[in-house]
Amino acid sequence: MGNLTAVGIKKAGDGRHGDGGGLELHKSGDGGKWIWRYSFAGKRRQMGLGSYPAVSLAGARKERDRWALTISQGRDPITERAAAKAAAKAEMERHDPPLEQLALDVLEARKAGLRREGKSARWLSPLERHVFPKIGRKPVSTIHQADVKAALAPIWRTKHPTAEKAIQRLRIIFRQGKLMGFECDPFTIDAAQHMLGQVIHEAEPISATPWQELPGLFERLADRGSVASCLQFMALTVVRASGCRGARFDEIEGDVWTVPAERMKGQVGKVQDFRVPLSAAALDLVERRRALGGEFLFAGPRGKPVTDASLSKHMSDMGEEGRPHGFRTSFRTWVQDTDACPWEVSETILAHTIGGKVERAYARSDLLDRRRPVMEAWGQHVTGAQANVVPLRGLK
């Protein structure tokens, strides 16, 4: 028998009350906690056995005796209990994973079809920033539409494009989770979106430098390093930043630059290498960059391609309101204003998809020869070699 009694505990004041065998009640008011002190492998340890009065004196003694038996078997009670909890948690998560873990599993299953396996597109980014901190640790079976609504409500109207991406990702995760046999229903996400309400969001177009002002900007970018040269190359080729930033000298043969499919916009497996006819101005820029050595046309200080952020920052530092991606708009507007070339030629220059699936199955030409003189005329305009060029009216 120990030193404590059930009646004695009720009458006892605050403080430590020993029961023998290392068992103590640390009492505070009408409550307290049971602590068991023991030695293992020459070290003193203490182990919590529950709170009082939820765990009675008899219950605490039973737990003490159970773990004392573990010591007699040569095992540490705290280590054993931690291992048992971890195993129980793992078993529970195997049948009902937390949202964040399920999201990682779904990404793992889908990443083969994502650009750079989902890294460049930052597939989980909207969830990591706005959802996981609030409900990422909740088992998916316990997530209610109200939980999703509460997580996204702060950004639903102020950062709606990001919130919309989060909703889309969650819908995919819940749909895939259900197919994997977990207790989660995609309707939860649909209901949360309904609760969040409708938002009329008008996307702001990317700022573009007027095509009439490009010659002046091109001249201001001259001889200002890799970032500025990359911007010049983007203006001349109207290829997206992802294609230009990683441009390599071995991708250029003659006057044709072949952009690998992995740097083109679109789903993996649904985009192809894209040939770009280089104007005389673009080829001149390539040769000037080649003289500097290296494998990339536009390498930063550490030999890696310049970054997206550095391109936008450079234009901002110059006081230029247009964005790098806006060069594509500048070109398209030039085509419209000058009636420069047929629609299908300009769309192919921009690497846009033309026609339906059946039409594309038969019309497989990339119009390289028709694009070449257009890009030459555009290059002359951008560099100021010839103002207001209107090429190829005869090709209509």
C-alpha cells in the first residue's frame, strides 16, 4: 500500500504528495498531475501518468506498476511509450492522413506530368502559405467545408487568383484522396467555395511597353550586362522569359534557335521543342554573348541563368513601366497596327496553339520560313534600324 488515500488527497493542500515507489501527485487546487520518478540505466527520469482527478489514485498506481514491469524487462518506459504513440499515429495516418501529408502524396503521384515535377510552378505554394498553417495537420476525414472557408476567407477577395488556385489544388487532392480510399469528399471543397461566395475578378493585363517606344528602350539596355542582354533577346525573339533565361549556345544552329519543350509553356507531354528564326540583330547579340564564353547566353555571377525576378527588377530600376512578358504584347500590337503579317503567322511566332485538335493533326507546319522575314522586320524595328516597318503584305 502507498502513503496516499483517496480521502486524504481531497483534503490535501497544494504541493507534492508522495505515494511511494516513485509515484507523486503534484496538486493544485482541486486538480493536479501524477508524476512517476524512476531510474533507468543509471539515469533519473520522470514520467507523467495523467491528470487528477481524471486519473484516480488507483489508476495512477496501476500505471506505475505496469511501467515498473517494463523496467524489469530491461526497457525504458518513456522510450516504450513514445514508440507506441508513434506507431499508433502512423497507423491512424495510414488510414486517415493529415491534409498536408495527403497533399504531398498526391503531388508525388502527379509530378511526372508537371513542369519540373511541380517545382517551377510551385504547385503547393498557395496551400503552404494559406491553408496548411491552419488545417494542414487535421486528418482529412475531419475537415469540414467550414474549415476550408475559414482558411481561405482572408484572401478570397483580396488575393482571389491565389485563393482560386488553392481551391483548385484542394479539389484535386480530395478527389485523388477519395480514389485512394480515404474518407474525404471533393464536395467538401465545392461547398466551401459556395460558402466563400462569388467574386468578380478582373485580371489586370501585364504592362507592356508600346511598340513605338521599344527602339528607345532597346538602346537604353545596350551593354548593361547579362540581365539587360536577356531583355534585349526577349524583345527581339518575343519568347517567354523561361525560354530566354536558360538559352544555351548549343541550342542555336545557323539562324534557328530551338527552345526545348521543358522551357516552353504548357503541360508536360503536350508541348514540343519550338524553333525560333533569329533576325540579324538577334544573331549579332548571340555572337557578342558567345565571345564572353560559358554555356548559357545570359549567365549570372555564379554561371547560372539570370532569374525572372532580376529581369523585372532591372526594368523597374530603369523606370520602365512595361514588364518583360509585355514584349509579346508589344509585338502583337505592332502586327495589328501595321497589318504586318497574317494572324496564323503572328500566333505561331508567339507559340500559341492554333485551331482545334483535328485541324492541328493535319496542319503540322511551324511556318518557319514564313516567320523568318517577319522576325527580321521586327528586329529592324526594335533596334531602330528601320522605323515603322510593315513587312510581307504580299503573303496575305
